Amino acid sequence: MYRQLINEQELQTNQHLASEKVRYQQMALTLDRRSFATQIRNADPKTALVAWRSSMDLIGALSLIPDDMPILPQTRDFPILAGGADKLHILTGGLVITRYGPVLIATRTDQLATLIERFVNAAITALMLTIVLTLALGYLFSKAILRRLVQYNRLSRRIEKGEYSTRLPISWRKDEFDLLAVKFNRVLDTLENNLNAVRGATDNIAHDLRTPLSHLRIGIEQLPTKSAEELDEACAILTEELDDCLATFDAMLSLTRIEEGQQTLELQPLSLHDLCTDLFEMAEAMAELNGQSLSLQTSDDYTVMADKYLLFQALFNLVDNAIKYSGDGASVKIVQQGNQLQIMDTGPGIPIDAREKVFNRLVRLDPSRHNKGTGLGLSLVKAILQRHNASISLGDNQPGLIVTITFA
């Protein structure tokens, strides 16, 4: 703005002097010497300060013509003394060559200089106020940020001490700190859920293994009292108990390897139609043994790239669960249509609030553990299906359960 103001002042001064130059050159061409002198004497000093040296005297608003004045459009600043409170004036002007000799044309520019000086002072004042205001706002803003950081630090120390239910507060601002708090709270939710799952798994392992280990201890203590005939039977029972314990740990290790991608899949193209046929043939005898009916319905065959052993293990686990838990006389159906496979039964089903929990490790809906099992079957099924880019969901068969598997 300062540079623009200076340029505008110079432009207006040059235009004014140029117009006066043309005017006095025209007057010199049209008027005689006396009339020309009269026009110079009567020139309005508010318009321009004019001086012309005639043969006898200096005529015009100025009492002298400074030396080395340039010829317009070139200009030069020079001071003059005047009466009144403001005695020193600054003029800008130059010479005009006429047929009567050189004429000095000048105009006052000290008022514009004063205006520019006032503008500069006002700009400096505004700049200082802006700096002070910016520093004050920056201080307040930094205090607000520091206050939130101190709060986050205090809460993080509580989390470090084991208070995993602690969450970072989210304000109405929805700024970067709030976005960070939302992400951090999600991490804490996942951490808390994982810790709860670990605690639950630990409790379930202790519950599942305590009984067989107690039986083993009692059986081992009683071995010396057994006769030769009873010893073989006791050893067989103890071996079965050990096999159940080992099966639990083997299932957990297999689940971990599958979830973390440590187990390499031997992928090959598989027909879902053929896979369902193998499932039906494998499980038909089990269903008949329980007095159940098992049926197969297939249409629109679909080919998937899968590990035949793992995928068959997962699907057979689902069919086995349907046969095991649906009860005597129930109906179990395997339905395949395109990339979707459903296993339906007419058993008691699974409550809605437990349908997500059954996929967690060591979760069994039979709290008394009457039925043998590791509680890892559905966890293993879900891990295997995820490795094959398939999804699994549980629904209501009214009565019974519908397990729906969809391949991508």
C-alpha cells in the first residue's frame, strides 16, 4: 500500500505538470509578450506555481528560479520560504521552453509527503497492535493446547497403571486433538476387549483343564492300588484324559497359526457342489445314529481357490455342531447356491445376544461343560473362512439355527 501510494503521488504530479506545460506552451504561441506576462502574474497558485524571467524582472508566484532545474517531463524537488506558520514548503517542478524563454512550473508536494508520513505512522501502529494481539491470542491458544496435553498426559498415566476403562475426552470443537482422541479411544476399546478375552480364555482354560487334571492326579495316585486287570483300564482312561488336554492346546496353537498367517495354504480350485457332497456323505451316518434326517440341496455350482483340507475341516465342524446340538429327531439341511452355502437345523438355536460371542476363543454356551469340547471350534471355523476371503453369519431358522457362509 505504501509503494502504491508513492506511485500514485508521482503519477498525479507528473500528469498535472504535463498539462500545465502544454497550457503555457500554447499561451506563448497565441499571446504577445505582455499578455503572456499578465497570464503568469494572474496564475492561481493553488493550481501551479509559475515563474518567468522577462527582460526586466522575474514574474510569477516565485521570487527565484533555482539553478540546474531540469526540463519537463524531468522534475526536481526544491524548498521555498513562505509567510505564515508553515514557512518551509517543498515544491516539485521543472522548466518549460517557450518562445519567450524558459518558464518554471512547480506544484507543492510536501502535503502529500505529510500524508504519506501519517500513513506510515498509522501502519506502524497497526502493525504493533497486530503483533501484540497475535502474541496475546497465541499465548491463550498455546495455554489451551497445553491444558489439553496435560490432561491427556494425566489420563495416559492412569492407563499405564492399568485403568484400561479410562478414555480421552472429546470436545465440541472436533479439531485434530478430538480426532486423535477418537482414534486413541478406539485403540483402548480394542485393547480392553482383547484383555477381557484373554481373562475369559484364562478362566475357561482353568475351568476346562482343572477337571481332567484332577482326574489324572487321582488316577495316578490310585494306580498302585490297582490289580493287573484294572491297571490297563485305568491307564486307558488316563490316556483319554491326557488326549483331551492335548487336543485343547493343539486347537489353540492351530488357531493362532491360522489367524496370524503362519500356516501356508495349499490353494487349489474347489467345486462347492463337490465339497457339499463330500460333507453329506461324511455326516450322513452320524445323523442316522442320532435319529436325525440330513439332506443336501445344491444348485449353480461355484469354484473357489481354497485349501481343501482346511476348508473341509471348517465346514464339517459346522455340520458336526448342527448334528451334535440340534437334538434327537432334528432335521439338518445343507444348501448350496452359487457362492453361498447354508447349514440349517431345527434345534434350539443360539440366542441373539450370544451369536457374536460364540466365535470367541474358549466360549461355550454350556456353562457346566457337560458336552466334551474345546470351545475353539467356531473360532477356528471363522479364522479359516477369513483366510479364504469368506464371511460367516448366524441367523434364526424358527426354530433352529441358520449358518450362512458367503465366498467372495
